[in-house]
Amino acid sequence: MKRLHVHVSVENLQQSIGFYSTLFANEPTVTKPDYAKWMLDDPRLNFAISTGQCAATGIEHLGIQVETAAELSEVYDRLKAADRPVLEEGATTCCYAKSEKSWIADPQGVVWETFFTTGEATDYGVGPGLNGLTSASAAADACCVPAMPAIVAPASADKCCA
């Protein structure tokens, strides 16, 4: 069974832990000095927050977490069919976990990771260079999503939310 993953960069970890613990009616399942994670079943969500990993606060990246290697293979096949550049990172350590993962960005530049967690780690870890996947504005300098080169935005980008 798959689980949606959302990673948000925050300024104040303790304040954000308090807010999200109230919102989710659960305490985090993992708490570190710079990171917290909730593994929720209703809704089925892996929600993580961290400080100091990227220059801006807000949504860092989205993802799909799987529970088996077979599910990961299925999701990887969908990534390849999406007609977008895919970064196959493979085995890595990120966010205090050991995982097998790949990355893709949607047509708007939203970064998605697909991953299968294989164990815990004692350090936060580092991420790959995602050159060519999205713009530098998306989660610059993050552990899992480091800075990327800018791409030209569509002409319609200034009509909404600019």
C-alpha cells in the first residue's frame, strides 16, 4: 500500500511540532533536533518537517512512499512513462532514513520523490543533484532536493500567484 509524502521546511521546529501534532491529533513518530515526522494512517501520509535544510520555508517536495520492492518497481515504471527527466538515485540516506529512491518534477517544477524505506539512519544525510528536473526556486539547498538550475517559466506564469 502506498503512502503520500509531504516534506515542509520550517523556521521553528518546536512551534511547528506543536501545530502539526494538534492538527494531526498525534505526536511525531520521529523527532530529531532538526527534523520531525508523522506516519499517519488516516489520512495515509508520511508528513515531515525540517529546519536548516533549505533557504526558504514551505513545501520542499512531495512523494510517494511504497512498502515493497514490487510497489517501487511499479511506481518507477510510471515515472519512466511520464515523459519527464527521471533521476534514479538508488540507495541513499536522507531524512534519518535509508531508502531506495528516484526523483521527477511535474511540468510546473514540483519535485516528487518515489521511495522505499529500508531502515533508519543516525544522520540526516545528503541528496542528489537534480539538474534538469526543475527550477532553482524549488527547495534550494535542501537535503533531499538540492539547488537546481533555473528553467524558463511559461508566459502564462505571471497571470496567477506571482
